[in-house]
Amino acid sequence: QVQLVESGGGLVQPGGSLRLSCAASGNILNINYMGWYRQAPGKQRGEVAHISRLGSTNYADSVKGRFAISRDFAKNTVYLQMNSLKPEDTAMYYCHYFGTDGAEYWGKGTLVTVST
């Protein structure tokens, strides 16, 4: 089992920044990659970014150049730095773990609201 706990969401004005954190615990030895998904009201959940165990990263086109994913091995934590936020970035953001054994785990989510 893997437990994922997100933090860092909140209300921010357009153009502002937020940093999300996802702390992983439990059996994370089989990690393949970790990342972030988001789901806005009335829309499907979609991937925002992920980082592999080797450090390669991938981003959704809508966030390229604005968001950056990183990790801290010592803290078993993955971060999502979000800059130049737009109202359309408003969503619940979920941390996601995918293991080499095919196991998947999700966090409970953290809400990001971009509004004046």
C-alpha cells in the first residue's frame, strides 16, 4: 500500500503562483513514476505532469512553460510549482503514483482556485 497526502492548494489571483506537495509513504520501492492530475467541475480528470523514477518529466500542453514538477528523494515528496496561473487552472489537483508492478494510488486531492 502507498499513501499519498497532498498540500499547498488555495486561492490565488490570476498570474500568481502556488506550490503543491505530495508526500508518499508506505511501500514505495516499486515506484515507476509519480505525478499530478486535475479535475475541474464538469470535466474529466486529466494528467498535468509526471516525473519518472529516473527523473524524466512530461507535461500537458496546457501547462508547459508554466508548471514544473520536481521531487525530493529524502522526503519521498513530489512538488508541482505552478506559475502564471490562469482561471482555467482552477481544479482539484490529485497526486498519482504508478508502480512498476502496475499498482496505482491516488491522493484525496487539494483544491486550487484561480480567481480575482
